[in-house]
Amino acid sequence: MAKATETDPETFGEWPLKRLMTEVCGSGPKSADDMTRAQATEAIRRIFAGEPDQTTLGAFWLSNRWKRNNPEELGAYVDEMCARVESVAPDADPVDCGANYDGKGDTAILGAAAGIVAAAAGTPVVAHSGDRVPTQKQDSYKHVLDELGVRTELAPAASAEMVDETGFGFYYQPAFNPAVQELWDRRDMMGVRTFVNTIETLANPADADVHLGSFYHLAFAKKIVETFEESRAHDLDRVIMFQGMEGYDDIRPGYTKVAEWEQTDGEASFTDYEIETPEYDMAFEEEDLEVDDVAADSATLTEAVVTGERDDHWADAVALNAGVRIYAGGDADSIAAGIDQARTAIAEGDAEAVLAQLRAF
């Protein structure tokens, strides 16, 4: 990474990362203070400019990890990242699926199939990821789509065109978010997750009005909602977060906790509820969704489900996840109605047609 050529206070301000750690956020999880928005903004600007040395940057990332960032800090980080993101909005208004870029290691990735089916039912969907994330290196959306023969290494304008032509689009992080991409080597040397793993999922390269993501704990979902509220780069109408399998944006069999935030006429509301698959006459467990090769097997199952070749628990799991996307996009007034629309899109051959269009794009 190239070093910044200007590092004087007039360029960056008065808060180099070492000073922030010494005086604000680096004294440990119990005694550290939160940064102001201005301090967090300066910190991430220095990071994106390549100004801190590797030791200082690693220490700052760790101090943020043990301190735990608040929404004001994350909002500042997100806004500085988004100022460097090349976002291209399609004419359609898609649901933004910002699954954890960490990927999955044990269970099939259902989001590609679910997005294709939702698109076939009339709800445009966008997914985004990069290559394997530093420290994790598991499979994500990109790798499933590659196995399906769908182009992934697209410029943002081509991704937007893909959405408008097919209803489903993939945005490739190295193309739309080069500032984060340039941190890859330093993140890989850390060996642990940092706040970058959180903010990269919130890039919203298609400028969507609805964000669908995943969380490990309900408190984290609330933090993400508050981060969006703090962000000046985003003006979302709806955020739906759920406790997905392996931290990904796939609904769990059995019980899944959901957090939903909505803004209507300037009034915001937050609620949480549960999705229980037996209520939709679905009887399968998480072990039933385990695979040997996540990318290859997920692609094989995606094709089998969207073409109607399978009508077993895999078809149920995809219909459920597509139904959530249809509901999130406002095209169904309940998840149950979204599931019905998803099943119809498969039965009538519309989902298979979307997959064919994606392969031809």
C-alpha cells in the first residue's frame, strides 16, 4: 500500500492512531473511552491513506475490537468508506444482501438460489462480496456464482446492468470498494476480525433502500440499525437482520431471531420476532443443510432447486429464504406470502429463466 505523501496536522488533524490509543481508546476493554465522530473519521482517513505503520494499525484495530465500537464510530467509518465506494444504482430498487464476507465452511450457501428465485418472483436482489476474506478464507456468494458460470468480476456499472436485465445482480468488492480491498494484506496479517469486517457489508453499492443482513446477537443487530441511523451516506427505508446460519444471511432451520427496522414518513420503528420453520410445514435441521464442498455443492443445489428438479428440504430452505427477501422488498405482506410467491416462481419456470439470463449476461 502506498504511503500518504502528506501527514501533517493540516491534512489529517491532531489525532494520529498512536495518540488515540494512548489518550482515548487503547487502555483496555474496561477503561477505554469511545472516540468522537471527528476522531473516528480522522482515524479511518489515515488508515485509507496508508499513513499508519503496520504495528500501529494492528494495535488500533485490536483496541477497537476489545473496546467494541459504538454506532457513532461505525457510522464515521462507514461514511468515509462510502465516500470511496463506486456505487452504481440500477433502475430497479433491489434488496441489498450484505452477508458477512467471511463466508461459510459447513452448510450450503442458499442466498444465490434465494436471490434468483426472489428476482423471478419480481423482487430485485443484489449480493456483494469479494474473494475470500482475510483470516477466514471460506466460500461466499462469489464462489457459488463462479461455480454456476455467472460472471462475478464486474465493474459496478455492469453489475447494475445485470440487475436490470435479470433481476439479480452481483457487485464485486475489489471493483466497487478499492479502499477496503487495499487493506487486504494488513487484515490478513492480523489473524482476527476487525471492524472492517462489519463496515464492508454495509457498503450498499447499488444504493438500495432495503438492507438485509445477519448477526450473531440481537444487540449487534440493534447496533447495525443505529449505525445506519448515524451514517450520512445512507438513507434506508428498511433494515432486516437475522441470526443466520454460520453468521451468514441464510435463515436457520427451526428457530431464527429476526430484527426489523423501518422508517415511514420520518418515523422509525424497531421490532424483533422469530421465524420457526415448523410453522411453514418445514421439518429439517441444520445438519440436513451441511455439504462437503460449500461452493460446488451450493451451486449444484442452486441449479437443482431453481429448475424444479428438487422438491425436498432443499427446495423448502430456498423458498423460505427467497420468501424473506420478497417480504423485505415489500412485495409480500408476510413471509408466508413471500414463500408462496417463491414456490410459484420455481413451479412456473421463471426462476430457471433468471438463471439462464444470468449465465448469458
